[in-house]
Amino acid sequence: MSGSELKADLWINEYITPWDIYTHGVTKILAHCQTQYQEMYIVETGAFGKGLVLDGKWQSCTVDEFIYHESLVHPPLIAHQTLKESLCWVVAKEQRSAKYCAGKALRK
């Protein structure tokens, strides 16, 4: 926007098509790692929170993470007409441990 103040220290440009570029402003690089398979960044942004960037491509961030996971989980749950039980693993961020829970939450 004209007249907007830029507050990012670094910009990630993701080239989508020959005519389209997505640009994300990064305020801090939290982690960087180069493996034999890919280059990974975990970054902090002003607008989208923490984000994961693999090989220069924006993967997910804290603001839109629910869109990604809901689109993975909901279609199979809807398609499976006779699902009676659910199984989930929850990772506790503060405790850094996994908790197991099994239930019949999907039963009518």
C-alpha cells in the first residue's frame, strides 16, 4: 500500500507462476537447517505468526494452520460412514511429551 511503513527485516519471495509472487515479511529467523533433502527455516512474521519454509516455499504458519489440518481430517471422517471410535495423539508443547487418548467421541 502506498504510504505503509515496512517493518520486516527480511522478505521471502515465493514465485508461484511467471506472473505471481507471494512476499512474506520476516521479523526474525528462529531456526535454520540444511539437510541432504531440503533447506528448512522456521521464521517469525508480523502478520502470520511463526511459519515453516521448506526450500523457499511457505508451508504453514500459526494463523492458517487450522485450514491445512481440517482439510486433511474432515474429508475422511465424513466419507467413513461407520466410524465408531477415534484415536488421537496430543503433544503437550510445554511438557514436550506425547499423551494418548482414545474415545468414542464420534458415536451418536
